Amino acid sequence: MTYEQIFQKAKKIFMEADVSSIKEHLAFQFNITGEGEGAFYAEVKDGCLHVEPYEYYDRDVIFTCSADTLMKLASGKFDPVAAFTIGKLKIEGSLEKAMILQKFL
């Protein structure tokens, strides 16, 4: 899978999330490793979600994982806490804000 394919698939899944109840600003960067390597971000601002194929420098959390792990997380087939615990998902930044992501995936 290419980076573009991974990004489009992840964006489609993320955009289905209901973030209308989240009033705080959240910025998550996703670094994809291995096949389809690249970065994109998801930002929640004023109850709206934006997903773009760029790095985000004012981010709260950076998630680093393979494309396979990302797709499993995004589709709800893999628990983020379990992925982190077994080393499939690396998290840098606010763990409190990282846990918010789990609520809308």
C-alpha cells in the first residue's frame, strides 16, 4: 500500500468519527513506518475534525506505528492500549490527550 492509499483510507475512517462533543483543541500526528512511510495529522478544533497529509508542529501527541497497525486501530480491530503495551504503537506527548483518540475511533 502506498502512503497516499494509507492516508485516504485512514482519513475516510477518521472522518466518520463524531467529535462534536470535544470542545478542546487536539492535534495528533501519525507517523507511519515501513511500507507506505509518511506522516499526517488529525486536528479537532471547535468540534470539527480535520485530517491532512502533513506534519503538524504544534501537536499534542505523536503516534508512530506501521500502516497495518494504524488500519487495525482506526477500524477498531486493535485496542490502542494493547498496541502500546506490546510495542506496536509508540506514543510521544500527552498520554491524557492520547486516550481521547480512543473515544472517537
